Amino acid sequence: MKKQSLVKASLILGIAGIVARFLGLFFRWPLIMLIGDEGVGYYQMSYPLYMFFVAMASGVPVAISKMISEKKAKGDIEGIFVILKESSILMMFMGIGTTLILFIFAKPIIKFVQWDMKSYYSLLGISFAPFIISIMTIYRGFFQGLQNMTPSGVSQILEQIGRVIIGVGLAILLLPKGIEYAAGGAAFGAAAGGVIGASYLHEKYKKVKKEMWNKKVKSNPEVLTSILKIALPISVGATVGTIMSLIDSILVPQKLLQAGLSSEQATVLYAQLTGKANVITNIPLTLSIALGTSLIPIIAESYIMNKRSELESKVQLSMKMSMIIAMPCTLGLFFLAGPIMKVIFPGKYDGILILKYLSLSIPFIIITQTTTSIMQGIGHYIRPIINLFIGCIIKVILTFVLVSMPEINIYGAVIASISAYLVATLLNLISLKGKLKLRLKVYENFVKPILAALIMTIGVLFSYIFVFNKTGSNTSSCLIAIFLGIIIYGILILLLRIFSIDEIKSRIAKN
């Protein structure tokens, strides 16, 4: 199987991720229209527990991709499938165990975290997903280790299509029984979509395995130990990140009640934060996740083969790509928060200011993700965890103090998130400089993308106001402004020589 360059692999996963996110909006939009902010609040309360499992399991596919990339670089084909066999045992154990825990202990969990009991059906619905997702992550790690991101990208889209069709369909069918039942049906969509995505990956895997290795694969417990040594710190780090969402799901509703809001008001504000603002800000983060996923096996290969100049080149490129992704998304969401919310959630666009201020966290999250992936690629797993854990402590303290203040309320959670990732970003950059002993190109990688994004933003705002004055249509004005912004930004990337045309071609072809 032909491997892909960093830029090409990131583009494939990024485009697939963006498509999947937009399909996710097609899931959220009818859901909000059907069950409103209150129903979405019940759905969102269970979702962080599912994401907590995804975080716990996330280290395994990263470990698989890193180890397979290294084995492939050394020509050890049998070793690739030994890694896959051992990781399958681990993931099946984790997936089945988590599904049983969530299903059997749903009510005690809800009582312990003091959620509304109406979220019970959502937790039951989401409980089936970990088992399915555990299968899918094995195959994704395999293909990512071969540095071919196409199967992973296609599976993301198929997974989301299944989630939208089945999740929304069940929500409609169960709505007459109550919004809590509809939220439960929507939550089950995650498992249904996972079945479709995993089925596709399984078929692709069978074809590739037939081409690469037809012999029986022997068990090797030492390989499982190696997987765990890599996976555990990565999973712990990802879990710390997911704990930030769990903090919001546990602390924010409670602290909003202390701020003097009713239970319904607290649920609605929580839904606006997690079910609307977070969903929209997560769209650009899809590109950075794609970059990080592509980066780990590529960095690992350069590092294991001791190609120092190639390694430095890819680190500089990844930082530049991070800023190219982050800055236009941040400024676009900050200045067009209202129009974007009105386009995506017509008639249900409360939470504009939450989105506006939460968008400021995007650059810090993206740089944290990228620098974490680089350090994981070179075998330094613990330091990013410590840095993120420090950020998590800051988030807990600020959420605890600020959200309970009536004049700040939900915006305290936003301030806490921005502060947490700002600290994690600074600590990661310091750690990266210390580990690799390289100096990042500040002007090329940071200043130029920021300048291009600022100029683009002026063009976007001008075009939005101009079109809106002519048509009176928010949707047309917003979409045209965004489209023109993409064109302006692309031209500025070339004019400011952030990338040249020849460099883009060479990066896609061979980097």
C-alpha cells in the first residue's frame, strides 16, 4: 500500500473530517429542532462519558500507527500483523467492559454525578458505542501506520452518515414518548454509525492483509507490553483532555444553579455551550486532529531512521499548518458568530456570545494538539500529559469560581477553557524546544498566517455587510462572505509566500 505525504495525508483526513462534521451538523440541527436545547442538554450530559472511553482507548491506535510505521520502515511485515493481533485483544477487552459498565450502572452513575434522571435513556443509548468503536480504532491505527489515511477518512464519513440517519430516525420515532426518549434514540446513533464504519474498514483490511501477509500470525505478549508502554501515557493524556468536558458536564450545571439559575435554565445554557458552540468550534479542530494523526507515524519514521533535517523540516511545516488552520477559523467565528449561528440553527440561535468568545480557544487547542503529536512521535509521552494536566487544574479552579458568579455564569466555563489551553500551549512549546533543541521560525510559522488571517477578516466583514445590504439575506451574505474569505486567504498565502505554488506541489508529492 502506497504511503502518503504529511500534507496529502492531512488533507485527506481533514477533508473527510470536515465532511463528517458537517454531517454532524445535519444530526444536531434536526435534533435541536425536535427536542430543543433542553433535550440536547440531556443528550450532551451522557456524551462526555462516551468521549471519556474514546480518550482512554485513543492511545492504542496511536501506538499501533507508530509501531507499524517503524516496522514498515524496517521491512518487518510479520511484525505489523503481530502488533495488530495483540492490540485487538486489548481493545476488545476495553470495549466490551466499558459497554457493560455504562449499560448496567447507568442509574448509579447519573446519581453520583447529580445529573437529571431524564438523561438515563441517553446514557443507555450511548453505552453500545464503546464496543463498536473499539473495533474501528484497531483498523484505523493499522491504516494510519501504513501512512494511508484514505480508509480512515472514508470510514469517518460512513460512520457519520449512519449516525445521522439512524440517530435522527430513532429520535423522531421516540419523540411521542418524550424528549428524554428521543435523546436516547439519538445517542444510539453513535453505535449504529460505528457498525457501518467498522464494516467498511474490515473489508478494506482483508484485501490489504491478503496482499501483504497470508501466513498465520503468532501471539507475542512482549508486543502487547510495548503497545501498553506507548498507549497508556497517550491515553492518560487524552483522558485528561476529555476530563475537561466531564468537568463541564458535572461542574457547570451545578455552579449555574448556585448562580441563581433554575434547573431548566442551567440545562439550556449548558446545551448552548456544548451542543452548539463546542460543535461549531470543533469543525476547524477536525483539521488539526487530522494533522496530528498524520504527523505521529511520519515523525516516528524520520526519528527512528535518524533523519534529523527531515524531522526538523516536518516539525516546522506542522507548526505552520497549525497556524494556517487556526487563525482564519478563530477570526471568522469571532466576527461572524451571529450570522453563522443563524445559518446553522435558524430560529434556535441562542448562544451567539458563547460561540464568539469560545472561538478564542481554537489556536491554543490546535497548537497543543500538534505539539503533543510531535512529542509522541519522538517517544516523549509524559511531558504533554503533565502540561495538559496543569491546564486541567486551572480549568477546574476557574470553572469552580467563575461559573457560580451570577454576572459571569456560563462565560466562566469559556474563560476557564481558554486559560487552560493557553497554559498547555506555552508549556508544550517550551517542552518541544527543550526536547528537539530547535528554534521555531516565528515570523514564517506564526506572524505571516496571523497577518493573512487579519486581512482576510477585513474582506469577509466588508463582503458580508455589502451583500446583506443588497439582499437582506443572512444566509446568502454569510455563505458568500465565507467563500470569498477562502479565496482571499488562499491568495494571501501565495502573496505573502507562506507557501509558494511549487512548494505546495512538492509538499503534496513527497513531504
